[in-house]
Amino acid sequence: MSNNSGVYFLTGLAAGVAVAVLFAPHTGVVTRELIGRKADEGKEALKEQGLRLKNQAMAMRNRANDLMEQGKQALKEEKERLAFAVDSGVSAYKTGPSFAAQQHS
């Protein structure tokens, strides 16, 4: 069965080539020129799309860097606020009235 499949495939391939040659809308030279132009157009389109994607990637990277810097700054500010609050609490505890003295009053 697989031997027949190969023969059928080759027969179909030959028939397809023959039909394509008989019904081709252009001569070989014109067809090759057309294929060349279309290949060049495709190459240009791919280059343009590549540049667009590269620009988008750069913009996304810059945005991510900006967000990271904003996050770092916010974290730094929160750490400073927390340190100030802790220092204020410790200072208030040390300078405030004694808890034991208040209980005896």
C-alpha cells in the first residue's frame, strides 16, 4: 500500500506541475520578476515590523525602569517614615510620664 502511495503522490505532483505550466498567467521571466518584487516587499515589511517591535520593546523597558525607580523611591520614603515613627515613639516613651508613677497616683 505504501508503494502505491508514493506512485500516486508523484503522479499527482507531475499532473499539478503540468497544469500549472499550461495555465500560468505569466511567462517564466515575468513570474520570476513578480516573485522577486514580492520577496523584496516582504523583506521590507519584515524590517519595518522588526523596527516597530524593537521600538515598542524599548519603550516598555523604559516604562518598566521608570516604574521600578518609582517603587524604590516609595519604599525609601516609607522606610524613612517608619524610622521616624519608631524614633518618635521611643522618644515619647523615654520622655513621657512613668507608667509606674501613674499607677501609684
